[in-house]
Amino acid sequence: MQNGTLLAAIDLGSNSFRLEIGRYQGGHIERMEYLKETVRQGAGLDENKVLNPAAMQRGWDCLARFAERLHGFKKQQVRAVATQTLREARNREEFLKQAQTILGFAIEVVSGQEEARLIYQGVSRLLPQSDEKRLVVDIGGRSTEMILGQGYEARNMESYRLGSVAWTHKYFDRGDFSLAAFKTAEVAAKAVLDQALDSFPPTDWTVAYGSSGTVGAVADILGANDWATGVVTRSGLDWLVERMVKAGTLDNLRLDGLKDDRRPVFAGGVAVLRAIFDLFDIQQMLPAQGALRQGALYDLLERESQGGDVRERTVRWLASRFSADEAQAQRVSAVATALFAQVAAVDAQNERYSQKLAWAARLHEIGTHISHDRSYHHGAYILDNVDAPGFSLPELHRMSQLVLGQRGKLKKLEHSLGDELFAKQLMCLRLAVLLCHARQMPEHESLRLSYKSGAFKLVSNPGWARRYPQSAWLLGEEVLAWQKSDWKFSADIR
């Protein structure tokens, strides 16, 4: 990546949407601009996990303003990441379809593990390099991420379903700050986080950092009220709760350093933070400058570097973890991407789809680790449910659908097959699996796959069918399989 290149990250959080623009310079990213809007999308999620129209509109309006600032950016310069609220929302596709049109860039709904990885990436990049073992805590609106790491490496990551917005609405919905309400909220938080003690025992880290809104807000308040600046202490946190209880209600609360946009969700965040201090016996926590959006920016750098894309490392790990036949995976991947190049124009978008097809091909047999019977169903299930660093949930689901559809009837993929690019990917993967049936590299260079107006056609050189009769027969069966779909496929195999 050239010095001076601009990069942008958008964090669609449960409480706020944030836009960070940075300039790449000598291996680092210098902040150029930071925009934050309090959208409170998480507050618009009802008991049935449906995002209400007002919350969606607030999000769309914010993204329209961000889009104006991103005019002229290319797709590879921007990463937009959505977190817990859109992970939960049953109608997230309705929001995302309009949101992506407005923003002009893809929005990735990431898993809790991926969110945690990006948070640690952002925190670690803005800290002085050291060998200290770090616990990083990020209390968001509807989820709390905890990460154990050293240097730039996140070694253990978890996401828990509690946060400032969720806990405020659940335990302080009327704005009453009683001691009983705080105790109830803290006990409930400890019940959710109790299992975290096994994953992040205090003996495994030496310094605790707090990322994002709640910890930063508490540190600002303590610093503005004659406590030590740049640190959250247990005694300071206890003092803060006492002040809130003494005020009695949100309306009566007067605290130097408390910003208006943080007030409505502050109590829930404080209760969660105090529970973490108690549960892990933390005496002090340092506010971190980095957060998810900085992690997303540095992740863009990794994706541009040779072999640096964390998704590539994840694919290798998954293939090894589920004992995939590496040689067969590479054969299927090579054939599938070669065929895809014949039906997809060469441009940046199709290069990305070709790469994702290659990853799906390399993982197409991971389900055999569970059982050879219906292995493609097992493989699809793994990809839909595994924690896969670097991948968004939609990316994993698309790959799972390709693995599911690698053979067998196409009816199971009716919904996905409405997408032309997916149909091209699936056709190429199915043909590659079919042609590699003997677990040897097939003679595929002479095969020509074309596409026009919903119809695929495969043509061979004369004599190919005579040399490879089993493959020719399988191609005939494949033609019959596609006849039961909305796509046409013919094969002139001679």
C-alpha cells in the first residue's frame, strides 16, 4: 500500500455509529478525521428481536451523512462492521439492504469473536509495544468483549451478551438509581460473566485495559472530579456508584465530565463494569485509545499485504482442524476458479468472489471429519457456526451454502440461487468437484464454460468424452440436476 492512501472504517454499534478516516504512512495509520453519532439502534430492538422503523431510519440517516464524507473512496479502502444489535435483529436484512445502498459500501455483520479480534487489533496497535500480558474489556451497547493477548496477538477471545444499553433498559429503565437496582444489575452481570473466569483467569494477565465508551466515560468523570487521570480504580468506581445512588434519578444526576450522549445508557455500563472489577478482583483499569474501528483499519492493511489476510490463515486452520485432504482441496480450488474466470468479467468485485470461491473449495470436504454420509450438510453446518477470525457472518453463510450445494439436488438452495454471482460460483464448484472425482487433477484446460442470460454451456474438444467416460457421464447427470432449477445448463461433451 502506498504512503498517503486513505482508509476508512465504520463501526455500526448498538449505541453509536462511528466513522474513522486514516492515512497510511510508513506502516502506521494516522487519524485524519473521526465522526460519531449517537444512533441508539440497540434501543430500537423489541422483545421479539425486531428493529423498529424509527431505529432503522436513524441508522440510514447517519449512514447518508457518512456516505457524503466517503465520496471517492474505493471499496478496498473501506470496511464497515456491524455488531450485536444487527447480529440479533431478525429483520437485519431489511436494514442492511437499504443501508448498503445509502452508504455505497458493503456492511459486514461480524460474530462476537470477530468483533473481539478487531477490538484487540485496534487496542494493541495504539499501545506502546511490550511483552505485557493484557486483558482487554470492551463494554458495548448490547455485548461485552473480553480478549487476552500479548503484543499484536489475541490469544483468547469471547463475547458476552450484556452491555450498557441492554442493562440500562433492563435494570434502570425508569431512570431510578437505587442501591438495590445496582446490586441486582451487578449480580445479573456476574451470572453472565461467571464462565469468563475460566477463560481469563487473573493469573494469565498483568494489565487490564478498557476499550470503547463506558470505560472512557468513567475515566473522564473520575479525572474531572479530582481522581487520578487516565485510570479507573476500584475506589473511584465505588465513589461513582455512591454519587449516582445519592442522586436517586437520572434527571438529578450532576457529574462533571459526563457527556449528554452517554447519560441515557450510563448506569447499565457502570453496573457491568463494577461487576467485572469484582469478579476479576481488578484494582485498576487503563482506558485504551484504540477500539474496533482502528482494528478494522489495520485489518484492511493486512488484507492488502501478501499472505497477511487473516481469512487466509483461518482457512488453513479450519482445513487442518477438520482434517481436509489438502491436495484434493487445492485441485478443486484450482479448477473452480479457472472455470469462474471464464464466466465472470475480470474486475475487483469478481476477484473477491473468486477468492471466496477458492476458500469454499478448499473447505468443501471439512464435513467428512464428522461423517462421510451427507458430509456437505455437516460442512455447511460447521461454516455457519464456527468462530472464524476475519470473516463476517454473511461471508461464512455464503461459503456454507456453496459447500452445501457442491453436490445433490439444487432445491435446497432456492433462495441463494436468485443471486447470479452465487449461481456462477456454485456452478463452478459443482463442476470442479465432479471433474476431480478421481482425486487427481483432471484435464480441464480444454473445457470452455460460457454464460449468457441465465444459461450456462460447457463445451469440450473432440475426443474428451472418450478419454474420460466417467466424467462425461457425471456431466450428463449434472445437466439433469440443473433442469430442476431456474438456471439452464447444457454440455456439448464430445
